[in-house]
Amino acid sequence: MTADWQNAGLCLVPAYIPLFGDRRPAGMSREQRNAAAKGVCDRCPSEMACLAWTLQQEGTAGTSGRAGVAGGKTAAERAALAGADGSDDEDGAR
């Protein structure tokens, strides 16, 4: 079942989906994509619920398996919030 906050996420707007997908849009660096995605998160009514859910799902397993921006934070930022060492590659397998 999808929570209401998930349905309200701006990351579901078709124009923004490429910023949150598995691969960076062509011609964008990771830093550019992260900045653009964070800008979407900053305006999203679901940002805090998304961050809380994402941190719960990811646990403290470093950045392995984490990718992209969720809840306005990069994989490395989420790892730091979760108390992980953040030493793995930020893009993970995505």
C-alpha cells in the first residue's frame, strides 16, 4: 500500500522523474543532478516523510545500495544521518 505522502511526492511529476531515477540524465554530472533533485525536494510537501521512510529502509549500511537523492539528501548525507561511515560509492549500483 502506498502512503499518502508518497502519492504527493514531486518526484512523481514526469518532468522530474529523470532526476530521481537509476541513471543520471545525459549531459548532467552527479553534482548537477543532485542539486536539481534537491531543488525539487525543497518544494515537495513530502520531503520530511520521504527522508524518514528512506532512512528507515536503508538503515545503517553505509552508502552501499543507496543512490540518488531522497528526502532532500544524497546517499552520503543519508548515510551520515544514519550513523554509517559513508565510505562506499554514492551512486551505488544505480
